[in-house]
Amino acid sequence: TDLLLLPGDGIGPEVTAQVRRVAERLAPDLAIDERPFGGTSYDRHGTPLTDEALALAKASKAVLMGAVGGPQWAGVPRDKRPEAGLLALRAGMEVFANLRPALCFEPLADASTLKREVVEGLDIMIVRELIGGIYFGSPRFIEEIPGGKRAVDTQVYTTPEIERIGRVAFELARKRRNKVTSCEKSNVMDSGLLWREVITDLHQRDYADVQLEHMLADNAAMQLVKNPRQFDVIVTDNLFGDILSDEASQLTGSLGLLPSAALGEPGRPGLYEPIHGSAPDIAGKGIANPLAAILSFEMALRWSLDRPDLADRLFAAVGRALEKGARTPDLGGKLTTIQMGEAVLAEL
Amino acid sequence: TDLLLLPGDGIGPEVTAQVRRVAERLAPDLAIDERPFGGTSYDRHGTPLTDEALALAKASKAVLMGAVGGPQWAGVPRDKRPEAGLLALRAGMEVFANLRPALCFEPLADASTLKREVVEGLDIMIVRELIGGIYFGSPRFIEEIPGGKRAVDTQVYTTPEIERIGRVAFELARKRRNKVTSCEKSNVMDSGLLWREVITDLHQRDYADVQLEHMLADNAAMQLVKNPRQFDVIVTDNLFGDILSDEASQLTGSLGLLPSAALGEPGRPGLYEPIHGSAPDIAGKGIANPLAAILSFEMALRWSLDRPDLADRLFAAVGRALEKGARTPDLGGKLTTIQMGEAVLAEL
Ligand SMILES: CC(C)[C@H](C(=O)O)[C@@H](O)C(=O)O
Ligand SMILES: CC(C)[C@H](C(=O)O)[C@@H](O)C(=O)O
């Protein structure tokens, strides 16, 4: 399989259906497969990620996920929840580097809650560590104590984990505006101290030509609102990356368009997914914006399927469709999911 | 001592000097004392918080801190850093509830990077747990391992810790717009699961009249940018509270005006401080905005010194000074720190 589709839950199947149409038109030679995932897989197979689906994912060139989760699985045991399937997929595929662009598409600059002059031309790449930190550290438990319970989570990072994600950030910066901002809480966390030390060493050793800045995560949350265009590449841990990338994506007015990539060692398959969630409130209505999923496929063409030419064509087609006024309801328009897919196909 | 001033570092001494002038005019009967704190205390006494200063703080009715930290103490051992003094002061005073308002002052609505119609009238109260979580959990260490180092931090929360901060949030909400949003990452953290469980139980048991909403912390970071006025009171843990409150404060355009209070059990002294930091870039220039410190004193009058009448007078005086156009450089004006203090005094 070249491309494994994991439509997942909520609006996931609706948006990945448009990815399939685009892929079949743009790259008819791609071998595409599909498996249930998340809550949908739990309902059918009793687990959010079957061994067979994980094995297939690891044997593919790229995996494209729609979205996971929804209120109907709130009562499911923690380790069978849709989110657990996503964490298991990330860990199983060993995709340690999550690339989350926050990009302001010019025709949408006015859709932001921020002033146009603050977000126009915004182009940030957040590099989030994806398979370590407090998401995966042990011990983690809830125990009974006199008078109630006690819950523990553990944040762990090692030098090699920090170094490999640092490399990804510095390499990306060299192809962009040559600046990396590294975010942690080294003023209160030991993992933050190690993070800062390892990134500083790596910079001096191999990337002294790149501009490096350290910023506390709380200050970064502030600076993203104050002056987001000061950032080029942001590198940070799993938890801070989760929060800061969600904040950054909302700055642009283009949230329904934002894709992401999760990459492992060179040659290993990448995992691609829209930044948006499963959006239970509009699931099944046929009005979800498929562009974030389609642009996730664009990233897959570029980073895993070795077809940058097709990626360029697809990116340009999306841009033209937007310029001509194609808009789903989240962008203030009236197009359905299918019609938005067709607007892109028409430009290919 | 009624009021202990801890001017601290950077612009801290400049802004607390204006608090002293305001306090002496407004409440001449207050017994005011002062001690060095943070880097300034380290330089003089070899520790950022002396035992004597902590004892005095605990014996006061209210403590007002300016700011701590600065690049000159970057090389100081971790446990002697200015920030360590602040953490020790919070823990020593047992101020578990950090109240951080994000308020948009009408005359400053246009100073926000967000559109006026998004932030006008914004009034959020963030209730942050301040003496638990990953800031204080153990074990925490950095150890040598083959190929580098390994750093560990521990997040710990217990039922009583979550319950007491939850109570503060629900009580506050009843005096405001009666809504509490509780933020955690219960989809990936055990402490988040316990947090949600305890807040839910407390709500059902004692505060069913208040509207309660649970929101994942990453989504909250997004919603603060998308539609900040949906929030009334936000209750969250130490680390998420640090990040979300900094983000929220930057939404308003009024950052230089925002105070905060840290409270313990009833009858115990409160710790008051501006949200802004020590601002080393403008320290010593006499241009820092003293309003956040002055409004921190306003909170102290209200919550610890039992003088709500004086608090009302002070709040109104600050409002009038702003309406008449008093502006320090951070607000686009030309007043010095001292002149801004005088503008408030003139309205008292
Ligand atoms: C669904 C959830 C486990 C996930 C995360 O927290 O990583 C999501 O918020 C994301 O950012 O992809
Ligand atoms: C100075 C630092 C330790 C502190 C914190 O992280 O709590 C600061 O950011 C704050 O929010 O008051």
C-alpha cells in the first residue's frame, strides 16, 4: 500500500472521501487502502486500533487520518478510547516529529479574530515532539489515599529524544527564514532545563548558522497573540506543542485549512492529519471543510510519497479555488464538503 | 505589618514606589514595611527569599510583590534563582488560589491585536491552582544515562487540592456571570481525569446552580482566541493556568494594567502581584506602567485589607485617569512611571 486512509470518526469519513477523489485524479497510480480507526474501529472490533491496521500503517508509505473521538465514546474505558488509538498509532509508527504549520491564506485574512495587519502573511511552523513527555511517561496512576484520591503523571525526556526533534527544527528553519524558537519552562521544570541545554549544544555544534532563541512557554503563548509574525520555526515538547499549536492555528482565520504531518526516521512512513477535530456538531451534515484533509494529502505527497511536483500542483489548485471564492460554511460560504472537493478537482 | 512590599527586580522597584505613594495617600493608617526579594535579595543576602522576609510575609495582612528575575541571574544555581524565591514565597504563604483577571479596559480596547468587537467588554477570571502540580511534584531530577541525560518532572494532584481550588472558582462565579469552565487534558493525563472527576462531584454536591463546562486545555487555548467572551471563570491547574492566563492577558490590550491575587485559607495573608514580568529591557528608565501594581494594591484592599470602599475609590480613580488620556509608552503615550502615579493620585 502507498497510502493508507484512516477516516476515523465524526467528520473524518466525509473529508477523507474528498482526499480519495483528489488522490485518484492526481495520482491514479497510487495504491490506496482504508481501515476503520478510532471510535469506528472500537464499535466494530472492540479496539480503536487493530493490530492489523497498525501493521498495515507501518508497511505503507503514508497514512492519512481524518479525525477521532466523539461524545458517544466518553464512557469507554480509557485504554479503548478513540484518543488511545491515536496515541498508539503515533507511538507504533514512531513518528516523533509533528509538523504543524500555522499559515494565513491571503483570501482568508479577514476571517481571523486578529487584525488583518497582525496576521497577514503569517507563516509559522510548529515542530512538536510527539511520542514522549507527559503523554507517555511512567509512572502514571490514580490511587486511593485517606480523604480521596491522588493522581500522578510523569514527564520524561532524554538527550537523544530532544536532539532528534531539535535537528528536524533546525533543518526546516534552514529552508525557511532560518530562525528557531525553542519553548519550555526551564524556570520551573527539570525537563525544561535539559531541553534548553540539549538544544543549545546542538545549535552550537551543528547549526550555528541558524538563529536560535529560547522562550518560556507561557511567554510564547503571549507572544503568539502579541506579534505572531516574529516566529519562524517553534520547537517544543509534546504537551506545550499541543497547546501552542492549537493556539497558533486559531490565529490565522484558516483553521479549517490547516494540515499536519508526523514524521519518523527518514524512509519510515509519515502520518498526516488535519489539525481540526472530529467536530461531532456538524458530523453527517456534509458541510465540513475538506481542505485541511486535502492539504494533509499535499504534505504526504511532499514528505512521504516523493511527489513534490504533484504537491505543488495540488497546493496551487487549492489556492485558486479559494481565490475564486470557494467557501464552506466555516469560511462564511455555502459549499458542501463534496462541492468544495469538486472546486479543487476543477482546478487540477 | 499590614502591607509588606517586595519590590523585587527590574521594573519592580519603580512600580512599587508608586504603590507606596498611592497607599500613603489613600490609607495613611496602613503600616507598610518593605524587604528585598528575588535577585535583589540574592545579591544582598545570598538567597532570593530570606527566612526573615518569609516570616514577615506570613505575619502581614497582605504582601505586594513587584516582579522578579532578569538575565543577570541566569547563571545562579537553580534553587537560588529569583523564580525559586517566588515559588518558595507562594508555597510558604500557602496561597493556593491564584486569581488572574483578563479585563479589557474600554479606553484601551483598540490597543489589542484582536478586533475591537471580539474583546470589547472582555472580563474573564482565571483561577489557577498555585502550589501543586508539576511545579512542586517529586521526584524531579536530571540523571546521567548511556548516551546523555534523562530528566523527570512529576505532576501530582489530590482530591482535597482540586476541591479547594474548585470551591474558589464556583464561589467567584456566583458573584459574576455564574459560569465555570474547568480545563485539563483528561484525554491524556491521569491527573486530568481526577481533576474532571473531582470538579464534577463538587459541582453536583454543592454548586449545581452554577453552569459548569469541561474543556480540554488545548481547546481552551484556541477558544480564547476564537471567542474569548464565552468565558466567565476558568479553573485550571498550575501549569495550564500559567500558560492560559498569560495568553488571556495578552488578548485584552490592557496587559500593563492587569493585577493578580494569590489567596490561601480565609484569614491568611494574600500575595498580590502585577501579571507583567520584570521587563529588563526597560528597567531603570522610569517608563514602566505602574497601573498593574496599583491595581494589585486595589485587589489587596478588597481581598486582604478589608477596605472595599477604598478599593472602589482607587479603581474609579484609575478609570478616570485613563479616560482623561493618561498613557505610559506601553499604551502609546508619553507619561513616565511617576507621572502615571501622579495622574492616579490626582483623581483620588
Ligand atoms: C486527541 C488528542 C490525544 C491529541 C493530543 O492531545 O495530542 C490532539 O489534541 C492533538 O493535538 O492531536
Ligand atoms: C516566574 C515564574 C516561576 C512564574 C510561573 O511560572 O508561575 C510566572 O510565569 C508566573 O506565572 O507568575
